Amino acid sequence: MEGNGQGQLVEVLTGLSKKYKGQIKVFDQDAKKYSIRELRDLGMAHIPEDRMTYGCARNMNIMDNIFTNQYHKTEYSGKVLLKNRKIENRVNELIKEYRVKTKSYRQSVGMLSGGNIQKVVVAREFSTSPAIIIANQPTRGIDVGAASFIRQRILDFRDSGCAIILISADLNEVLELSDRLAVIYKGQFSGVFNNVKNVTEVELGKYMLGIKKDDRLEGIIYEQ
Amino acid sequence: MNSSTKLNILRTLLAVFIALLISFGIIFLTSDEPVKAIVQLLTGPLQSQRRFGNVIEAMIPLIFTGVGISIMFAANEINLAGEGAFHLGGLAATYFALNTALPPVISPIATILIAGLCGMIVTGIPALMKIKTESDVLVSSLMMNYLVLYFSTYVLSNILRDPAAGAVVSFAVPSVTQLGTIFNGTRIHVGLFIALAAAAIGYIFLYKTKLGYEIRVTGENREFARYSGINVVKITLVSQLFGGAIFGIGGGVELLGMYNRFTWTSLLGYGWDAIIITTLAKKNPIYVPLAAFFLAYLRTGASIMSRSTDVVTEIVTITQGIIILLVVAEQFLSKYKHKIISKEAKAALVEKEGE
Amino acid sequence: MIIEAVFSPEFLNATLRATTPILFAALASCIASKSGVINMALEGIMLFTALFGVIFSAAFQSAWLGLLATMAVGGFIGFFLAFFVLRLKTDEILAAIAINLIANGATILILLYVSGDRGISSSIPSLIIPRVTLPIIKDIPFLGQVLSNQNILTYVSLIMVAVVHIFLYRTPLGLKIRAVGENKDAAESVGISSDKIRYISLTLSGVLASMGGFFLSGGYMTKFTIGMSAGRGFIALAAGAMGGNTPIGSFLVSLLFGAAQALSNILQLGAWPHELVQMLPYVTTLIGLGIYSYSRMKKRQRLTGK
């Protein structure tokens, strides 16, 4: 359920906020010293909860939106100039691969449907072959086709060894996709389940409402 | 060119047209010879080579300021200190030229670069204040303009003033530093090439380089830029500095090309002109020369009109204001914009379904 | 010698005089900002109303009627701005810049057309609001000299500080204005039309600014000179912002800028280079803005535990 601290957790994990006590380690290094750019270059991807505020620039076209996390890599730009031809090609590939419904990469993102915008977001985040994906409500408010496409991609990445933190209010999605499951209640982990197959919605519900709580979890932070 | 862009151009043209109509209306109301005035306004600049030359000369500083502000506004920062940057650029160019003795070609180049540097400082101060103190750039940049004006008037009156000259003007800038004229019979100077180059460089910078891309993304959606890993603080500062440099260079070029002494005792208003130019040019440096030409033509026409009829040049300022109002009003003709956009979107969907 | 001059009652008297136009405009800025819209057209409004003040007072041969008519003009311009920003969705800064530009050109044009004057309205028989001496107050030592013998509009501006304060914080309309400025969506969800409220606040903003404009040419000076607003509209923006957009806060900051203005007027007569002295109000604004913003930033950082 929302409002229990997931947002802050995501902010802190993705580098958007450095205000926290304790430690977050990424690949055995303290995450606090890394900027967002550095975290992303290390292999972190982030699908934001609010795709219009954080996930895209609605007045820019698809190409400009897909490349904000990789334009600085040497295959796409020199010291000063962007390698526009290479970028165009890659963008067209991604549009095909992620089945974004659009006439051309020049279309402005704000004109796309919610599901297609999310596909652009996902295309951007997944196209850098991330090692860590933080997905915050990735299928909220989009059509069924797009949602199942994205869920499948998440599973594919999981299968290839990527570490994925999925935050979702959709219990079905969470039970279907997760290997391990944690419930946050009022800013703390109230339950952790390592064997998701045996967890029922009812059980989860109790933890989500704070009826049940695993006291061993006081103050545990996940390490990546 | 898709129909959305076509509509935008149409809207802009219509806005200009309406603004002109209103201005003509005012002329009819206030003048004893309105028809003659309007004819002079619209065709005056075409009547002689010298007059057309006036248009081109007037265009040069407008191109610089248009490009400068396009870059600053691309980062979505409303920094209005360009006016002061231009002014200080002119002062700095004068001072530097008077106090150094560099060989030809190098002298004007170095002088112009110094002017650019000073321009950078003027727009940089409000930008830095925003970073260090979170103070609003709008007000601090406006204050900078007045500060520069009074500072430069002080320098003019007390340091640069040529006692032998009649008015309050500086010593003459050495001819080796001045920018030569290109076409005989006009005052069009080499600065024209520099200005056009600035527009081209500005365009390449914003649309073909990494920095330009970062600036544009930051301007479109700052949160998104930050989330993507862009250092928005640094990028915003860069855009303000770069824009200010172009303003400063514009001031230096104007001084060295059109004047041989520093005579500016009030703000010339190029900073405000830049706003209308960037509005017409849709913040794209490559269209700035076109918009600059239009404004320069209008201005020159107004000047010719004021010399031969009883209508004053200020009518054009009113026209400018109306144009800004109409072009920037999103809802102006927005009904048609929506119709066309939804038509396009439907067509796109139909195409994709067919695949 | 300067110190003595600064603390003399004459100087403080002059400060109050100089503060008046800035104060009117700052209050105007407050009301607009409280409703969530920046009124950057104050400069243009003051310029327009300085001209119209002269024209109307001459036409009516009455300063007070002229003032009323001018206030209507100011309100109209505020309404005009609101129309473009709210109805036609123009960016508030650009619309204000357009209005300021139009003001620059139109005032010169209108002055010429109406009176044949160029630059200063010498041939318009305009009237001014007079200065008065307050009967009892003038005998109070020191303060009497400061407070008495001021233009009536100066007293009006001081009263307006209280009026605007009461209006914003004690009346239902003021509450609605603040609500819309605080959180537009929340206000709309309880049935307040944010557009209607903003139309009202911008119109009121224009009316207040016009009083400052009228004073410029009908009290502070006696004629209209082109460009006579001289950036006061922009300084007022800073004053409002630095005063937290509250009437009392803006008043205090406006006093500061008024003092800078008065100081520069005095110093210009003296040995100091007058161009540098003229920088005073603007430098004060700049530095003041920086200090204010910095302390606000630090406070915010402390509160959010950075």
C-alpha cells in the first residue's frame, strides 16, 4: 500500500536523495559517494513511479527521451558532438523491440498513450543492459498488453541474472513476478517471505495492514 | 514538416499580421497622413541601398542577443541580464581597445573575446546567486542591468571620456580594432559574418552537442534530467554563461563595427528585443537571423517613417509587445491546434494497426 | 557628516517619500503573489499610470478625480494581464514583458499625441496631490518632522499596509486568495474558482500599483517624464519577495529601498560620483535579495535535516 515509505526507499536507492542513515552498498561500495550518473553507469536502472514528472520530457521527441541515460557513452557521442546517425538507428531498433506505437522517433512523447510512454521509459532503462533494476509501479495505469509485455521483460532480466527490486501495489503482479517478497508498513519492513509460492494474498494483507508483523526485521536494510 | 509545425508557423504569421493591423490602426488614429506613414514603414527600407543597409546593420546586434537568449532560455531559466551583458561588452571592448596595442586582426578578435568574457560575468552573477543562495534569477538579473548601466556611465564619464569631443563620449577606438565595412555605400560591417556564425554555432551547440542536449532536457523537465543523471546545476550555469558570452560578444561587435567611440549613456534595449526574437524563432538559433531581419526591417521602416511623417518610432515597440502577447498565448488558435493534432494521432494509430 | 545626514529627520522624511511608490507596488506584488501569479508588469503599470495620472488630473482639473480614473486604468491593465495569463494561457513573465514593452512605447506615443510634448509633460496642466502637515503630530520632536509634512498619498500608502494586511488575513476573499496561491488544486476542490480569484487579485494588484504610478508624477514629481518608473516595479518585486509577500514584511523592505533611493538623491548633490551613487538602490536590492534568500535556504536545510 502506498504511503508507507516506498517512495523514500526508492529515492535513496537510486541516488535521488542522499539523506539517510546507515549504509547502502552497491557492488560492495558505499553508494553514498556515487552521483546518479555514476550509479547508472555502474548498471542501475530506475523505472519511476511518476512517469510524467520523472520519467520523460513530454515536449521532447522519443529519441531525445530514450537517450538521456546513455548519450554520454562513447558509442553515441564524441567529446563534443552527438553521433546522431548512430543514435537514430539505435532508437529505431528500440522502438521496434519494445513495440512502441508511433509513426516515427520524432513524435513527441506527450502525444503517446500512457502505455506507450511507459514502454519508452522501459526501453530507455532496459536498453543499457542494467545489472540492477528498480521498478516502481511499472505497470500502473497502462493497458493490459503493455503491462504484460513489461512484466515479461522483467522476468527475462531476472533470468539473465539481473537484480530487480519491484515495488508494486498490485498483489497479483508481485506474487507472480517475485522470488522474494517484503512488505513495508509505516516505514519499516514488517514481513519478508523467501518462499513466495506459499504466500497467500490474505497473509500478505495482514502484513500490509499492520495486523501481523515480524519483529525480527526491526531495522534491517537490504543489501544489493 | 508535419502539420503541427505548419500550424505553429501560421499562428506566428497571424500574430504578426494582427499586431501590424493594430499598429496601423493606431497610426490611422494619430497621424494626419496615415497612408503615407504606413507605406514608408513597409517599403521605406527598400527605397535605397543605404536604407536597406540600415536594416542589415540593425540586424547584427539582434542576431547576437537572439542567439544568446535562446541558449539561456533553453535551460528554462529566466535570466534577463543579457541587456547588461551586451552593454558591458561594449564598454569592455572600448576599454580594452583603448588600452592595448595589438596587431591587426588579432586586436578586434581579442577585444571581442574580452567583451564576451565580461558578458559572461554579468549573466553569471545572478546564475551563481541562484545556486549559492537560491535567490530568484528574475529580480537579480534585472538589477544587474541597472548596475551595469550606472557603472559604465561612471567609467565613461571619468575614465574614458574624451575631453576634446563635444558630447559625453569616449576616446576613439583605434582603427586597427574597428570592424571594417563590407559593402561600400552602407555601414554593414564584418560583424555580420560573426553574427551569422554565432547563429550557426548556437544551433549546432543546442542541437548537435552533448551539452546542448543536456541543456534542452534540463529546460524541458528538470526533474527528469536529474533523474537521468544530468548535473542540472552545472548545466544551467553553463547555459547562462554561454548565453551571456554571446550577449557580450554582441556588444563588443556592435561597438567596434558601428561606433568608433563608446557613446551609450542608456540601456539600448537589445535585451528586451531578444525576447521577441526568441519568441518568433521558437528558441532555435537557426531561425534567429530571420526573426532579427524582420524586427530590423520593422525598426528601420519606423525610423524612415518618423523622419518623413509625424508618427514616432515608438509605435514599433507597441507592435513588438502585441506580437509577443499573441505568439506566446498558447490558447491563441489552440482549438485548431488540437483538431490537427488529434487528426494526426488518429492517422498514426490507423497506420500502425494496418501493419 | 554623512552619518549625521542619514539620521537626520529630513533624511527620514525623504525616505518615507521615496518609499511610497515602491511600497504601493510592493503591496501590489504581494497580493498577486499570494494568489500564485507573479506580476512582473508592475513596471509597465506604473509607467502607464504615471502618464495617465497627469492626463486625467489635467482633464478633470482635479487631482483626486484623476487618481480615481488612474486607478481604474491600473485595474484594467491588471485585468488585461490576467486575461492573457489565465484565459489565453500566456506565460506570466512573457506577458508582463510584453506589457512593459508596450508601456514604454505607448507612453511616449500618447504623450506626444495628447500634448505635443516629447520627453516631459510640460504643457499638460496636471495637478498633484498635495503635501500636508499633520496638526498635532508635527510638534512631536524628531518624529514629527519625519511623519508630518508628507504627501497625502504617503499616508495613504502606510494605511494601505494595514488595509492589505487585514484584507489578506481577515477577510474571506483574502483567505481565498491565499488558498489559491498556496495550493490551487486543493482550493479548487473546495469549490473556489482559482481563475476568478486570480482575476480579482491581479486587478487589485493593478489598482495598487497605479496609486504608486500616480504618485510618481503627481506628488513625488509634478510632471511625467518618459521612463520615470526607473525599475521601481522590479525593485517592488524584490521587496515583496524579500518581505515574504506579506504587507508588513514588504513595507519594511520597501523602507530599506526607499532609504537607498533617498540616500542616492542626497549623495548626488555631494562629492561622490553620482553615477556610482545611483547604483545604490539596485545594489541594495541585489545584496538584500541574496542575504534574504541565503538565510531562507539555510533555514530550510536545517528543518529538513540536511
